[in-house]
Amino acid sequence: IQGEGPYAGYPAIFLRLSGCNFGDKEDHCSWCDTSFQYDQGKDMTVDEVAAALVSLEGYRPQDILVITGGEPLLQQRLHDLISKCYVDDLFSTVQIETNGTQGYFMANYASLSESSPCFVVSPKASRKLKGYAPISKAVFDTAHCLKFVVSADPDDPQHEVPAWALEHKCVYVSPMAVYKRPYAGEVSSIWDDDLLDREVTQANYAYAAAYAMKHGLRLSLQTHLFTAIP
């Protein structure tokens, strides 16, 4: 089940692509659910990826395909895969989760209306900058929505959505789930007190809701944390 953003609640298949321009998870960016270095990826052709997707147990053409990473727009053949999904009616729609740094590629994809995916741009805050660097106009104009993780901690760079983002037509805020120990790929559950810091996470949920109401934004809860399914 897609847990966040414009397709929250939809049955989905997730395709995770390796590699990111922000670097690996341990040393540079902690946001990915898993560490997606290139040397941990598997080389596959477009046809091989498509065949693997439709062979999954429970697959239905009505599902959505969520392509994420790492940073999926670094993949040179991504557009060929997206086109195949639409031309062959493999999925009802394709959603791309991107950090918003690859504006050139986004503009190219968006110009091809017959195979244009839904771009969900999730900018990443920098502790060094104590906030978010502006995204390019191409990314801002192409994004179907922007999605920000927010924290109730006023010292956290994710405490506020940047002012430039509030001009976008569709902005989601998602409360930060705080883990007591490093996430190791297990099923995440809001009900697991050994995994999640419930007190801090609860404060972040309340803050995100109040923040969304204050600024007229959309609240996106991590639905998958409540269902506790893979």
C-alpha cells in the first residue's frame, strides 16, 4: 500500500533503484529506507525489469508503480521503462519519488504527455545550511506536488517548510517518525515501542497537523506504519 502523498492508500508496487547523488545512507543522507549504493544494485534491462514487476504475486494492472531509490532520475533508461508501462498498460499510473535535483530530466519527461509520470518531489534539508536549498524552476513547475518531512524540534532543519515551497499548488507535510535504533529493513509499525520512539513521534504528528492547518497544506501520514504490513 502506498503510504504517503497523492496516492496514499492505493495498492502499489515499489521499484527501488540504486545510487543517489547525495551519497550513501551511512555517511551522507539518512533518508532512504535502505542503503542504495550502486555496487549493491543489479543490472537489468528494461524488459527484465518490466517482467519482474508483472510477475510479482498479487500484481494487477490497476496497481500504481512507485519508482524510488536512491535517486531514480539518475537512471539513463528510466524513460524507456516508464513509456513501456504506459504503452503496454502495465500499471494505472507511474509515480516518481525524487529529491528534485535532476531538473533537466524532469522537464524532458514532462514534455512527453503520453508517458508522463506523477512527480513527487521530496527536497532534503541540509544541517549545514540549516534548511533547504531552492529547487530549480524546471523542477518546481514540473512537480505534481512537493512533500516535506517535518519535526516538532525547533532546532531541526526540518522544522519549517521553506518559504519558496509555499507558492506551489500542492504541498504535503509528513510527520517525522523517530526510531530508537537503526532501521534494518524490518516491517515498521507505529505500534512497536521497541522500534519507534512513540513520545517524540506523537509530538511530530501533532505538530505536522497543526502546521498543515496553519499554512493551508496537505497532511500526509505514513499509512504503512499503522498497517504494519510489508
